[in-house]
Amino acid sequence: MLEWDMIYFERPRTVVGLIIGVGFLLYYFVEVAKKPLLACRQGAWKDFLESHLSILEEKYWPTPWCYESRCQTILASLFRFRLPDLKYRREVLQLKDGGQACLDWLDGDGTNENSPIVLILPGLTGCSQSEYVKGLILSIQGIGVRCVVLNNRGTGGMPLTTTRTYCAANSDDLEAAITHLNTTNPKIPIMAIGISLGGLIIGNYLTTRIEKAAQQLVCAAVLSVPWDMIKGLRNMEEPVWNLMLNRYLAYCMCDLANSLSYKLAGNHKWDLNQVVKSRTIREFDSRFTAKQFGFRDAEDYYTSSTLHDKIHTIRVPLLCLNAADDPFQPLHAIPMEAARKSSHVAIIVTARGGHIGFMEGLFPKSSYYSDRLIGQLVRGVFSSLDGMKLIKKEADEHAGKSDYYAAKSNKC
């Protein structure tokens, strides 16, 4: 009998364990740990990213025991709970319709009133104390920038003063915040970063305030943004695990709406009693968001919120990070081809990472892959402001030519 046969019969569990272990390692090294994909038109913006983001040359090594998308999504948030609350300086922003949002400021070491500003927009029900926001801020705090978080109406402990809240298809409050920052900090460069829903709101701002946005922002970045809301929500409705995550988020939305019942209850276009019984995101948006913001239904709201077909209108250098396994955004719906043709947009896609996950290393710490990437971007942008001006000029010239030939083609 061969030696391996003897080992198998004497210690079968050890042999099976070794086989499984070797198989797992092979799968991890071949299919899981990969260099990210970069979709960007050849030109100054792509050259800038390749020069300043050394992380693009590395493989992304997801946490080996937690690389599955839903695990990354859920556990990343749990592990970030170790971060202490940050001590912000709060500024209340009064809005034209009587509503109010708030700006939470955290000045980094060595910063002053002339330091650049990074404006951060949290996700669905997030605020300035959300774990992923704190992790992001801590990763860029030592770069010499001032961080400020825009807490949407009714979030971050701010009372809701009108019946209007916020949604992905409306960027009026963001525009008011950016205009306020530009007015109170004249000639100070500002960069905006949006996470998930915050990324959608930034995308709406960039695609609707096209030239104004180009004047007000030096750069923008979005993380885990659902490019195609229709396909993204359909993916989130697939049983079992995606649907469970869907229902958890719906619960969070209902809980927030219920906490604001002092303004949202009563005789309105929506019935709050039905709203807080929503079991899925689509139900909540059908019963509340669509009615509040004047859409026919949830599908109409998602169509208006989607960004994948509006990339060509963006005139601000924009970096986007998505994971190929994000349950909110199937890979085939990420507009890679549009980014390859865009004058201003670059999309980075990692093989793994989930939704706002991007844990890395054997023992995840407070800084994750997404935080490191954004840290390198922020450092590069504010150390090369003259270079950013040249990038915008070159990209604008290319966009102008593209618009000219598109118009000429349409006439023909």
C-alpha cells in the first residue's frame, strides 16, 4: 500500500482538511486576490491617477475568512464599531424652504482657515458618526485638509423642521451646502466624497449643475454607488441573502421615518402608518419617497436617480470605486465602457469588497482598502492643484470635441 494511502486510512480527517485547505488557498490566490480594474479614457486624468494612486498597482487582498460580498458588507460595519465617536464642530445650515441640515467639521492637525476642504456625504440613513464615515475621515485627517460632513435633514441628531427629507434624485441641499462653503471660504479648493446614497446625490449634482459644479469643486469621488438603481434594486430583491439585507435596510429607513413622526405624521401625500410597515426598500420608496418628491412610483424615482447613462454630462474629475460583487450593483450594470470614453470619469472595480466593505488583511483594522485609496487620491489632488486645473482643461477640451461631433452626427 502506498504511503499516502496509509496516511489517509490512519488520519482521514487530516488528509481531507489538507485538501480543503489547499483548495481554498488556490481559489483565494487565483479568484479572490486581484489587482483592480481601471476604466478611464487615456489622457491627463488617467495619467494623474496612475501617478498618484500606487494602490492601483497592488492586488486587493480581502480578509481571507470574510471575502463573500454579504459578509464584507455586514462585518465591515461591525468591525468599524471599535472607532470612537469624533468630536465635531457643528454648523447649522438654514435652507430656503425653512428646512435645515448641518455641517459637522473636524479640523486636522496643522490645518487653518486656508486649508483645503473635503466635504463628505454619508449613505442611506448615515450621519457624521457612522462607522464608515469615521474610518474615511481618520484616513485623510493627517493630509492637511479640513473634513466636513453634511448630515441630511433629520439625521445626525438634527430635528426635522419641515416635512421634506432627502432622496437620491435631489441635490438641492448639497448645492446649498457647497455654495455656502464657497461663499464662506472663498478661493479655498473643495473636494466632495459621497458614499452609497451620498454618492448618488453627488452624481445628481454633477449631472444637473454641470458648469456650476465645475466651478465649485476641484474633484469628486464616490464609493459603492448604485449606478443603475433599477437593476440594483432588482438584485437586492433576490432571495435569500440579498433580500434579508434589503429588509434590514428597509427596517432602518422605517425606524428613521418613525423617529421623525412629529413632522411626517398627519394629513400628507403619504400615510406614515403604512410607511413604517414597509418590509423592503421598494415598498418604502413607493409609500414615501416617490410621493414626497413627486414621482409616479418607485420605478420612476429609480429611473430619475440612475447615473449610468449620464456620465457624459459630468465636467468635474470624478473617481468611482465599486466592488464587482456589490449586492446593490451587479457588475454588468457598472458603466465601464462609458467611463472608458468619458473625459472626466474614472471607475475602479475590485473583484471583491461588497457594499462599503473593502476589508483587507487577516485581521481588519480601522483603515480599509477604500480608505487607503481615497487617502491617496486626496493627497494627490491637493498636492497638485495646478495639475488638476490642467486636467480639467484637457478634459473639457475633449468633452467639447465629443459634444461637437455628437451634434454633427445627429444632424447628419
